[in-house]
Amino acid sequence: MKKYVVGFLIGFLFVFSGCVDEDAYSLSKMWVGFGIIQEINVEAAEYIIIMDNGDVLNPVISDYYHPWYYYSDNDSHSVFKNGDRILINYTVLGDDKNDAGEIVEFFVKVNSIKKILMKGILDITSENQDSIGNDPVIVQDYWMTDSLLNFKISYWGNNKVHFINLVKQPGELTLANQPIELELRHNENGDEQNIPFAAYVSFKLNELEIAGIDSVQFVVNSTDYDGNSYSYEGTYFYGQ
């Protein structure tokens, strides 16, 4: 049995906030969301976080050793790097406005932060077929953020590192390829299936762009632990 889901699910948003209400700043309030680290000064290790909803966060305090494991993109001791995708829990302390009274950034306290796996799309070949794997995976949710296709997945394991990839057949993409066939592949590396895990992963869709058009249609296939196949259809708009 094959299940088709058209469009992108946004039910996960009940966990996250939309734009921050500047009249509601309080140390007892927290927001959670996804974003990208952007370094603005290498030598001073200054950085901001560009959130998926467009908000700009400027971390000024944290529950980590300041600046929460970020020392600069060139520092080997820095856990986070410029361009890393993160899931952040934060408290808004204040904001900075431009001359028009519009908020340009929020000053925040970082309560917790987690790096999110972000990678490109792989071409599946005979050389990498085994390492990509073909183990089941459960897709709990999926959504798009600009050029990123995001998944919340769950799987069974124990103590080994698992691999997750979004793959396609090699070759030049043309108009005739639409919808572009993609497959969410999981390699459990022979791990035992006795502990449930959940994770987020984001894939860059830039490699799907076709010259001469402003959007491409695609479909992602996956297989769960009961052997059921699922398809997730969507459109990536990149010409806007």
C-alpha cells in the first residue's frame, strides 16, 4: 500500500513561536526554533542567528561557557561553525530598532542549543550503494524552509552511528525529469533495534535547480519498519 501526502505538513509549528511579541519580553518566557549561524566578525567571534521565520538573534548571555562553544569559524575548539543549522531554545531580553522603528535584531539568552544535521543530496551509485544503506525509517513530519527540505524522523537503534541521506539517480536534470525522484535512505550499520530514537535533518535542494525555470517538482520516497512505502510530494521554488 502506498500513501501519498501532497504539500508540506506544518503541524509541528505548535511547538514553535512565530514572530516574537516585543511587548511580552520576560525572563520566564522561552521560544524554540530552527536557524542558521552567521559569523559577522571573525577576529572578535561575533555572530548572529538567522531564524527560519526571518528573525535575527544576537546571543548576549547563555547557560554555556560564553559564547556557547562558538569561538570563530577558524577555531578548532568551536563546536559550532559559521553556516551550521541549529535548534535553539532562547529567551528574549530586548531588541534593536532602526530609524523607522522596525526591529532589526533581538538580544537573547541562549537556554539550550543543538546542532542539526544539514547536508546535500547524494547521487546513488554502485560505489556508495552499500554505505547509503536501505534500512527502514519513520518520517514523523516534513516541511520546507527556503531551499531546505526538513524532516523529523524516528528509528530504532542502540549504540552505533546511523547514516541518513537523501539520494537521487545520477545524471543531468531536465524538464522531463519532473517530478524528480528522491529517496530517503537509512543505514543502521548493523545496530540492534531496541531503543527508539528521534532526530531532525535538513537537506539542501539547490542541486535540483534546472536552468530556465523557477521551480521544480519532486517526490521523496521512504519505507517504514512494516515495509510500507510512503511518498511525499512538493515543489521547490527558487526563482522568486
